[in-house]
Amino acid sequence: MDPEVSFMLHCDPLQALGEHQIHVEISDRFNRQSFPEIEQHIEALWSDRVTKEPWLFNGAKFRLHSAVLSVMERGPVAEQAVQNLPHLKCGEGDQLESADNHGQNECADPQAFLAQPLGVGAVMATADGDVVLLRRSLLDIPGGHPEPK
């Protein structure tokens, strides 16, 4: 596995989850933290990138603050089934690549100043046993980045 990739939450791969089984909490409490030096650095990087690549635009993305498995009781009281279901805590964030030391020192959270943009993806298996892939600049699974709007 890529050393730059880590799992924040791992769900049972054999248990497909429906939309109603995933709890998402959106709050400004989960937004990226900021301070003047980082904001100035972001603005300088952004201005440089837009000058070189004018097709770029600044858009809001959800920021994944944390994810945990929550115990949910389902069904009649006599036969309640207990399931561990995902609970995602999201805010809104901007892109920044290296502020983990400041986040650890100032907020006891190395990711407090990082964007942590939320991406979604799916592996879709067809009835005949094939897997759906998209051709972009490389082969990829269906997915994207949800936007708060």
C-alpha cells in the first residue's frame, strides 16, 4: 500500500451500507483551523497556480474531520440487531499540504490546519462479475468530491 495513504475508518467489506445507514454531521466546529501565516502562504501559492493554470477555480469542498463506527440499534425491541455504522464529522476546508506540526503544537491535532477534502468512491460489480472503471488520465473507480452547495 502507498505509504501516503492511511485508513481513518474501515467498515466490513461484506456489509453493503445504504444511504440511511451512514450518519453525516456537518458543523463549522469541524472546519479547518487558520492563522495569518498559513493564509498568506495559501494566497501566494493560489495566485501563482492560477497565473500558470487560469482554468483553475476555487470551490468549496467538505472537510472530513473524523470518522468513527457508531453502534446503532435497529428493529423491534425484542429482536434488535446492533450494527456498527459509519458516523462522519465534516466541515468545510481549503487545500493546504504542510501544516501538521503547527496543528499538533497549537491544537493537539496534526490535521487541524489541513484541508482533508472528502472524496467518495465506489467499486461497482456487475451481475456478470465485471467491475466498472472510468477512463480519465488513468483508470479509476466512479467517485468525486461532494460540494457544500
